[in-house]
Amino acid sequence: MRQLIIAERVCLTGHILAKAFGLAGILLVIPHAEKLFSYGEVGETAIQVSMADGGVIDIILGTIAVSIFAFRTLGWRTWLGFMIPAVLISVSSELLGTSTGFPFGYYSYLNGLGYKIAGLVPFTIPLSWFYVGLSAYLVARAGLGVAKNPTVLRQVAAVALGAILFTCWDFALEPAMSQTSLPFWYWEQPGAFFGTPYQNYVGWFGTSALFMTVAAFIWRNNPVKLERSQLNVPMIVYLSNFAFAAGLSLGSGYLIPVSLGFFGGVIPAILLWWKAVNAEETPAITAAPIQVAAK
């Protein structure tokens, strides 16, 4: 178990560092590429290291870190009970979207995120749906206390809230990935919301809510209760991925989408995490036994 924890921490640290390195590369390296090329081989190496397959490495490390976390804290059945539906449903939505425009709108992926499934969707995309989606869903479940009181209402609320947190990540992600100096996809029919169709966010919410619902059904006989310290990993994953997207979008002047994602996703996630942590720390209050005096 200790080896798994070490591997998880190494991958999670690498995931965060890869994001920071990628953010610096896109914001600082690409705008000054000509200047760097003037340094000859050193400059070319700097650009290649900064850009080549950076997104692929980042997503793979995040997937491994969250997979190890889920395996050791939730068990392999529970981990796969989320991962398999998340990957299959998200890749199906992405293939449908890139082929027909439903449910996200008409868009196409460029290079930079690895091998494309059916020549349309990079294999890393469904992986990112999995590990960010699981992080958002676990935070929502913990904050709503589903493990302690698994009513149908709480289950539905956890799915809805988890899907909202996940979709709010895309508010910051979308301008950064489709309209900056190094886009990873482009909209064939740009939308009214800073170049993104409103339909895209409905598609994100619907797709994530669908695989979270399937996971909730699979998990129905498992309380899926995390200890206080274990909630830190989902929060770190969610916040670091949002920070990367927000940094890219803010660097290009997209303040409003980032603000919507921050107030709709980051703040609720922190409040849910805080509520779950405090619930763990608050001792249960039990009634003192009533003493009956003998006559």
C-alpha cells in the first residue's frame, strides 16, 4: 500500500508540474518562439520540450494518479464502476459530437493531445473526463453527506452538483483550448458565448450527469465514504485543472468565462470540501444516561 501511495503522489505531482510547465510554455514560450529560435539548438530544444506531447503526458499522469487513489481508497470495483462508464459515455459523446454536432456543437480536434480514436477524438479526452469527473463527483457526494444518508434526493443532488462542478471547469477551459495561440480544437460554427456555442455547456452537463448517474447506480450498495485526509486528492485535482485552464484563458483576456467557472465551480467545491471536512471533525453528541436515584 505504501508503494501505491508513493506512486500516486509522484504522478499527482508530475501532473501538476506538467500543467504548470505547459502553462508557462503556451503563455511565454510560444509568443517568443522566434527569439528562442535565434539561440539555435538550445532554443529549439526548449520549445520542443515545452510543447511536444505535453498535454498527453499531463493527462496520462492525472489519470494514473486518480486511478491509484480510487483503487486504494474505494476498491477496484468502485474505481472501475466509475471509470468504465465515464470513458465509454464521454468518448461516445465526443465521437457523436465531432461527427454530427450533437451534443456539443460542430467542432474538430487539432493535434497536440495524442492519437485520435477513429481519426476524430484524441484518446486523452475521455481520460480527462474520467479523472476530473470523478474528482468533482466525490467532492459533491462528500459535501452532501451521501455516504451517511444515501437517500434518493441526495443521490440525485450529488449527480447534479457534480455535473455542475465539472461543467464549470469547461467555462475556463473552452476559450483556452480553442482560441488561444496554441488551440487544441476549433469550432466550425463559433457560438455566441465568447466563441463557444451555449449548446456545448448543455452537452457537458448532460454527458457528465449521465455517467455519474450510471456510477451512482453501480455504487448503490457501497457507501463510498472517504476519510477527511482522502478528500484532499479530489480537491487538488479539480483545483489544479481549473487553475491551468483559467491561467490560459486569463492570459488571452477571457475574464467573464473564468469568473463564471470560479463562482459556479471553484467556490462551491471549496465549500463542499470544507463542509465534509468539518463533518468529519465534529464529534457525535450522545445523550447522557439518565440516573434514577434509588429510594
